[in-house]
Amino acid sequence: INPDKMLHCLQTIAATMKPGARLLFRDYGLYDMAQLKMAEPKGHKISDNFYVRKDGTRAYYFTESEVRQLFSEAGFEEESLSMHKRLVVNRKEGKSMHRRWVHGTFVKNAGVVSL
């Protein structure tokens, strides 16, 4: 999803949910190994933290504060939010990969209009 359309997407999702419903979020975190690999060759970066992969798919790398702001503006309350970091080791190839994901649980505010 283009970063310019993320808020609209969340607002649309919020409109379909009942007040008090929870939304679980997990996506790439800033400085994930995949982002660092795409930052090296030229032509993969579309904008800050937004990249296109070789197969044409797009990836955005979030900070916790960006996720917090997006969900708040879309009418959600934060229940939990954290950066999950994990070292993934490929023993066969002898490679270590530092992976990062943002995990969050958000609750729809009662004041947000449903469809």
C-alpha cells in the first residue's frame, strides 16, 4: 500500500468494525535485513522507508511511532505496540539475518462510525 493511502485504508477498516473490536497488526520494522539489502542497489527506493522488490511488489518499513500515529488518526486506541527483533540463522548457507517486525494490538474507539 502506498504510504499516502495507509490512513484511508485504516479508516475504511475501522468503519467495518464494531466498537471495542481488536485489530492485530504485524509488518516490517525499520532497519530490517530486507530493507538494508534493498537500500544498497540503486533503483529500489521509492521514498523514505518505501521500496520496490525485484518482483515488483512494494514494501514499507515502519517505526513504532508511525504505526501509533496512523492507528490513532484512524480511530484506534493502542493496546500494545512493540518492535520484535529476531536473529534468523541459515545454517546451510552460513548466514545470519537480523529481522525486525512491528507488532501491535489496537482497539476501535466507540466514537468511530461503522458502515
